[in-house]
Amino acid sequence: MTLPAALAGKLAIPAIVAPMFLVSGVDLVVECCRAGLLGTFPALNQRTTEGFVEWLEAIEARVRGRPYGVNLIVHRSNPRVTADLEEIVKHRVPLVITSLGAVPDVVAAVHSYGGLVFHDVTTTRHAEKAVAAGVDGLIAVAAGAGGHAGTLSPFALVAEIRSFFDGALALAGAMSEGRHIAAAEMMGADFGYLGSLFIAAAESMASDAQKAMLIDATAADIVYTDAISGISANFLKPSLGLDAKHSGAVDVKAETKAWRDAWSAGHGVAAVTEVQPAKLICERLITDYHSAVRALGDRCSALA
């Protein structure tokens, strides 16, 4: 397994900062990219295609050639997919993360300028469909990930995907330390995919209340439910009006808006203990990753 040529040598560690709805913006992407990680954001975090273009231009001006990525919802329910894709092609976005469908025409459009397409999947069946559509990489969204997560163990999901796919593979699911990224590589993945750790970053667009809730949370405060958007995802229980002991069905108030009032996060929330600049979060990940790699090398040498 090797990193795609377009990314080889351009990252401090093999880590992608996930695109988080209503959380990831220009400043968070830029600071993560400058620190050596691959920052991303959802196109729909801007309410119009015109606003999306403004963000692309702002990021390009500040990252100065460093790779970054955009999440594109390719489902027919997204009325902007064609217009946003045209701008992605025009701006030659290095990495496009597609969600809710793997569409060969979208892949071909991104490939037309040499861009990469990664598709997020929660099951082997979805992975097979994405591979058939010609994507360059997969994001295995395993149990414990924030947002629309799967229920499979990362060990099972990575192993099953690797049985038929040898392209780029990122692993998501409660990843919050540099050693987790190194562990993902040992399991057969090429990248760690981290989101919740950055929700409380100083540059995050999350509200102060959301950041405070995240800082106070542990894995026991996460609930997996389809009651918010119709697709199962992990959310902070307190944002749904539930306490940590709640384990039954989730009854969401009619006025609750998906993702705006119901705040998503993964099982790794206990690693978030304060609001910090994204640069410091990235530096800690980088240091911890290299320490883990060295420790593993020393252990292997001792066993040889």
C-alpha cells in the first residue's frame, strides 16, 4: 500500500481532517493544511455555489499549493451538485470526498484534471459499488465515528475491503491520537480520518455551547440513531435532551433541526478537553504518531 502520487510527500502524517457539516470552514481547513494534515470541508457549508467559490479561492490563496479537499453530496436530493462540481473542476480541487452515492460521471469529471476521488462507505457492499464507479480511495467509516457511521468493527471493515481493494484507504472511527493513525496503518489502511477532535478547535465554526458540550462529553454521551435525519448517525445525547444513561428509542422534537440543533460527534470525544488552536492539535497528533512508529520499530527490533 502506498499513498496516491498526488499526496505522497505532501503531508506531515497520513491524516485527513474530516469535512464536518456546519463545523469545517476556511480557517480550520487552512490551519490543518499548514500544519501538515489534509483539511477538508463540505461544499454545503456555504449556502450558495457563489459562496462556495469564495471559500475555494480563500483556501487556495492561503494553503499555497498544499492539498485540501471538498466533500460533495452526490445524491439527487442535492440541487447544487452539478454547479458545485463545475467549480470543483474549474478550481482543480486536489481531493473530492463523495457521499451518498458513487457516480462514475463525477469521478470522471474530477479525474479530468488529475484530482482524486475518495468515497465514504460503511459496508462492504457500498465499498464494492464505489470501486466499480472508479474511485481512487475509500473512507471506511467504522463503528464509533461521528456523523453517518457504520456499525462494523474497524478490524472487520478494513479486512473485508482489503480483500478486493488495494487502492487508498482511510479509516474513521473514534480516532483521536497519533498512535491511532499508526494503528490504522498496521491494520491495512493508508490514512487516519479524524473529525470530532477538531470540533472544539478555535477555528471551528461550532458554537461555544457545542464546544463546551463536547469538552464535557465521554463515549457514554454518544447515541446512535436514525431519528435525526433518517440515516443512522452518532450524536451527543445532551443536544437531544437526553442524559448519559438513556439507552432507549430517541424521540426528537419536531422543531429540532438535523445537525444544527442535534450535534454530532464520535466515541473519541473524551480526548477533547479544551478549546485549542488547530495548529496545536495537529502538532500533538504528529508528535504522537512519530513516537508510536518509533516505539513499534523498537518493539519489532527487540523481538527479531
